[in-house]
Amino acid sequence: MFRFLKILSILSIAAIVLLSLFTWYSCDDFCNRIELARYTVFKMAWLQYMNWDGRSLSISSFVQLISLKYFPVELTTFIWASCFVISAIFIFKILQIENPFFYKGKNSFILVSVLSAMMWLGLWKLIPDIIYWPTGGSYSLLNLLGVAWLYIFLRGLKNEKFNGRNYVFIFFLSFFLGNNSHNFILGLITICLAELGYYRVIKKDNRASRYIISALAGLCISACIVFLAPGNQVRLHSGTHIGMNWNFIINYLVVIARYAYWLAGLLILCLVVLRLCGQKILFDVKAIQNEFRKKQSFFILFYNHKYLVAAFATIAVFFSTAYFAVPRTAVFFSVFLVIYLFQKGWKKELDMHSKTFIYGSTIFLCLFTGILVFQMIQAYSVKQKLNERETVFKSMEGNDAIVPSIPGKDIPFAFSFVDISSDSAYWVNRCVALHYGLKTVRVNPD
């Protein structure tokens, strides 16, 4: 049975990645491909930085643009799906550092696959945007770069090899990998501040403090590049319904409510997986109460709950307006939330050969793999219809094109992208028309 669980773990990971082979272009993909036909990748990134988004000069942005310009759609989303899985591996390694009881034995791949399946299913509202959408899937790379930085940073603290070379290394690593999403940068800076307060004030370790300050300096410089981009202001005021709103407390609460709705499944699955791993209680509530009763130092409280604080710090970018809090932005909140829940909820060693873990994980991964296979079958059928559409578009160049609509029930939830509508003036319709050289395009409402 344990050998079957190993095989099933490999299949579940493979299914996440292989589902990307059934993807297609939609909405912003066509707009970006039109622009990339006119400009070089660097010119396109610079135009977006000046006119739309501060993270447009990040590593993720360049990979996104290169993929859209030169790679087939399946390869682009294959990259994003791989980034999603590798991110789970880094989260696993971060938990090994942060929790002395977290699993450190053999066959860790099984637990990584369970974590990957848990996050994929828990983020079901997000995955169309963060994995299988050629443009938006770059969020998986942003996520990977962020957790990779966090692991390397924490590993450096744990090894305590503090010297000039390591200070320079962590500074430049923070500078390059810290050029990330607005949301994730704030979370990473929060982690740095928590570590700095703990090592500087509580442990009084000046060498570790210098290491953390070097990392913090790199992150802050990258944060300035992202947050001070002219494109941020252009985007903020890009419509009459968007603009500076100083009711920041209301905005913050609105976003929390949205995240609670989008991530409710993830929270439940975290509890389920912890139970499968033999963790009977999620939090030691009495210990948390004692922290406050004893009036321990603010720095200890901050350090002990830094991942929860970091999660809520990622929402701070929506103080000005809650409009931009779309599902994909919750991925960074979810990463810190998962780390926090497993850091605090994992209280004893895992017996991977226990019946609860083996049978529970087998059933869980079987259901998960079955869902992905069903998604593949649905996606294959839809992709055939889209290929027929493309044939029509190419034959109707310079004319008005009308194609059959695809019922929403036929589209797998992992690929619930924005499709063209019956309104030829709709922005997606216009992008598709320009991409294929059509006068107009719309779907037949019948």
C-alpha cells in the first residue's frame, strides 16, 4: 500500500503539470501578443513599467513576455505549473527550518505531493489565473521566487555563517528576487523586520543582525523600484471607478472578506491534512494566551507570529482601493497562511507508515488525481472547439466573424478564462479581432 502511495504521489504531481498541455490563449494574452509583435521584450517591459505596473521589470515579467512572444501556449503554462509545484517544495523546506517537529525523514516527496494537492484544491478560485492562464500564470513564478528567497534567507540565519561574502550575497539576492509583486514584497519585508527585532533586541546577535539588515536593504531598494513606478499611478487612475480612496480601513476589511471567501477551502484542507499527519490540535491556545498574560516583549510576539502578520501585510497595498484585489492576488496571502498554520499546528513527529496517513493520503490523492483527469478530458473537448474557431478566424481575415459560443458548463474550472462575448465592442473581442486581422468578432448568442 505504501508503494502504491509513492506512485500515486508522482502521478498527482504529474497531473498538475500535464494539465497545462490543454491550455489556450484568452483575454489579455491576445492583447499582449499584439504588442509583442510590435516591440522587443525589453521595450514592452519598459512601457508596462511606465504605463501600467511596477513589477514589470521583474524576472517574472521578462519570463512572461519571452514566453508569450516565442513559446507555444502549452510550454508557457507548463513553466507556470512547474513553478507552482516547485513552490510547494520550498514551502516544505521552509517548514523544516521553522518547525523542529516537521517531517525530516525519507519519502518526503509524498508529503510534498500532499501539500501540492492541498494548495491546488484549496486555491481552486485562483488556479485559472495563477497557473493555467499564459499571462497571469507568471504569479506562480513570482510566488516561487519569493519562497525561494525566504528559504535561502532562513537557511543563512540557521547556518550562522555570517561574513562579508554572505552579507553581499544576501543583499544582491534580495535585490533581484525582491523585485516581486507589490503584495509579496511587503510580506517578505515583514518577515525581515520580525527576524531583525528578535535577533537585535532579544538575542543581541549583532552578526545575525547585519545579515538581516543586508537582506532588508536589498528588499527595500527593490520595493522602491516597484512602488515608485510611474505606471502604478496610471493604473490607479485608469478609470472613473478607480482612484485614491482614503477609507483605507473599509478597503482593508473588504479585501479580508474577499480573501476569506476565496481561501475558505484552503483553510479547511489545511486542517484535514494536519489531521491526516496525526496532528490532533491546530493551535496551543493556552500558550498563545500566556504570551499575552506574561506581557512578553513585542518583539517575541512579532517573531512567533510573523507569518500571520506577513499574510495580512500583503493586503496593505489595497489601502487605497479594494478594486484591484482580484483572486490571483490572494496567492501570496495564502503562502504565508499555510506556513503559519503548519508551523503552529504541527506538534509531533509524523509516522508516515501509520494507517491514518497511508489510507487518508491515498484516498485524498486518488480523488485529487481523478479531478485533474476529468479536467483534462473537459479541456481537450473545449480545445478542439477553439481550434475550429481559429480555423474560422484565419479564413475570415478582414471580415466580420461569428462563431458558436462555448457553454460555461463545458469549460473546466481550472480554465475558467474570460471568453469573447456577443458584443463585438467588448475589449476581449477587440483583442481577438486585432490578433487575427478581423474586422469584428463575436459569438452567436444562440
